[in-house]
Amino acid sequence: MQPDGFAGRIGRRRDESQPYFAPRPAARSGSPNIVILYMDDMGWSDPGCFGSEIDTPNLHTLAAEGLRFNHYTSHPICSPARAALLTGRNAHAVGTGWLANNHSGYPGYSGEIPLQAPTLPETLRAAGYATFMVGKWHNTPAIDVTPAGNKRSWPVQRGFERFHGILEGETSFFFPAFLRDDNQVIPIDQYPPDYYTTDAWTDQGMRFVRELRASSAEKPFLLYLAFNAVHAPLQVHAADIAKYHGRYDAGWGALRAERHARQIAMGLIPPGTALPASDPRVPDWDATDPADRPMLARHMEVYAAMLDRVDQNIGRLLAFLDEIGERENTIILFSSDNGGTDGGGPLGMYNNARRSALWPMISAPRGPSRSTPPAGARCRTRPSPPTRPIPAAAGGGCPSWSPGRHASRMAARCATSSCM
């Protein structure tokens, strides 16, 4: 009796037998690589190619070479948007109607993508792709993110052959806690003085691709580079912050008007579109306490510098794809999980963990790392509610495509897959 799946022949002797080697999945020749650059809590107008004053020349290049979407929608909070991106389905249908770490005990809100819902990396791996992820995951229930937890919802178990990053929703940019390689916590007691997660995620993503190309010149890859920028805590190198010193001293009211005018000039919104009323929770800049304005401007300077740093790393990644000769055969999607957030309270706060512990939030003068106040979100969105509402199919994403030779075929398909 032949074993199941064996198409050869087993005789009494070797010369009476015939070996069989089952075919392995292989992508069609010339299949494009796919790179997803995913931001965290970034507003629709933040990149320069969407009306911002922030220097993002590499995103501008992607936009000029590809497509910009001006009516893209996404689940307006972290885990649901990521679940929708990874599955192409409404997040409630894949168990992620709210943050993965807030399991409510009800269907649709477990924070765990069911095994019956195939993910993008699972589908592509079955089609012969190599699948890599670096950065922030945030699609595993809190009870399972520890070494003792069930790993069925970890990245490697959901289709990624390699993973380097964090499982939870936020961490220090300079000293990330519980950094993982695949399923293992990396034992790190001290990071290098110049360590920064945005740089490290990009380095690791390029390393995965180099390792692949060392053994296969043609196998296509999926690289999901999920930055934890520009999520709290607001942290970036001092040299990046210095570039924006003084740029936001005029306040967020002037900034909104300037971005709105640029969006009209760019054709992103129709001529004559009125700037909508701002969030009533946020005072006009002139009504703020003058003593707070340097701190509030500093929030915006640091935030801008964080996005600038992401753009620098996107430039490094594009140069790498040019170096290996694969940029023209790579589909690149740049997007964000949701729009700007008001998670830091009226003036920002030092320690976001206080909120999770139900302790009073502390607002204090300028410091090295903060969470974003509502005013920051006020400046960063399109003409629609400026901060994210309860999860539903409502706005917040900011995608930009650089599709190489595959523009029309892929843009429409992927534009819908992550926002249903």
C-alpha cells in the first residue's frame, strides 16, 4: 500500500522502486516583490505629498512615480486596521473589532484573527513567496504575547517566515522592550547609543532580503515593514528635531490653513472646499496659555522629525532595491493604520502606561518623550473629524503607491483589500 501523496513506487528492492519528489510551491517567473510600509497613528495630511510642510522627499518620489488615493478609508484604530490589511476583510469579521489587547469576551472582539481567515503572508507563501515582517505586530491578544502564551496568533504562525520586532502596541524607540526574533525574545541588556527602532526595522528588513538573494536570485518576497512611528512615545534623535526648530511657532490654526491650501493646489481636494470646523475640544492657538505654547510647538517639532526619519529610511530602502536591481519589479504600498490620535490628553503626557493602569494622567512641561495631545491630531487629518472615532469603516488612512510596472493591475485590488 502506497503512502498518501506518494506518486512513486515502492518495491521489494531498490531497483524495483521509483522515487518521488513532491513539487514545492513556486511563484510564476517575474512575479513582483511586494513591500508594505505601514505607519502608526499618522494623519492624512502629514506626508509632504499630501500637503504637509514636513520634509518627505522619498515619499514624494513614490507619489510622483505611482498613485495617490484621496478617498481611502480604514478602520480608525490600530489592531483592526492591521487585521483588515492582513486579511482583506472587515476587522469585526476577523475577530478584531477593537485593540488586540482589549479582549472583551465577545465574538468579533477577541483580538485574534481566526485560523479560518487566511492572511496575506499565508496566501503569498503558499504561492511561492518568501514572507518577512519587521516592526510592530499588535494582532495578538495580550494574554498570549508572553513566552508562556499560545503562539498561534504570532507573526510566524500566521504566515511570516521571519519576524523581527514587537508584538504589542507601543514601546520605546531607543530601548524597545521584549524585542523578538521569530518566536524568541532577544536577550538584550543594552542597546547601542545610536539605536532607534525606525532605523533598526529598516536594517533588518533589508537583511532578510539580502539573505534571500544569497540563496535565490528569483524568489519574490513580501516585506511588511510596520513602523511604530509616529505612535507615542514621541521620541527621535536630537539632530532630526533641530531641523524643525521654530517651524510650528505660529500654531496649529495657521498650519491647518496652510495644509488645506496645498491640498487644493495639489488637486487632492476640489477647489472651493471649505476648511471644516476644528475639534471643539481643542482651543484656538491664540486661546492657549502662552506659557504652554513652546511645549505644544515642541510636540509638533518632534512629531515632524519622527516622520522625517521614516522618510530617510524609506530612501535607504529604495536605494537598496535599486542596488539589487529590483525596484522596478516591486509593488510598494505606503499607508497608515489610522489617523491622528488624541491619546495624550490636552497637553500630552509623560507616561502612557498610567492610562492603562487607570491612574490620573500627568501633564507637565516639555520633556524628552511624550504622547500626542488632541491638538496634534487637529493638524494632521483631511477635512473630516480629526481624531479617530469608535472602530467602523471610517476614514484615516494615507496610502501612496509606487507600483513599477504593475500599476493598474494591483492598485485597484489592494486599494480595496485593506479597507472593507
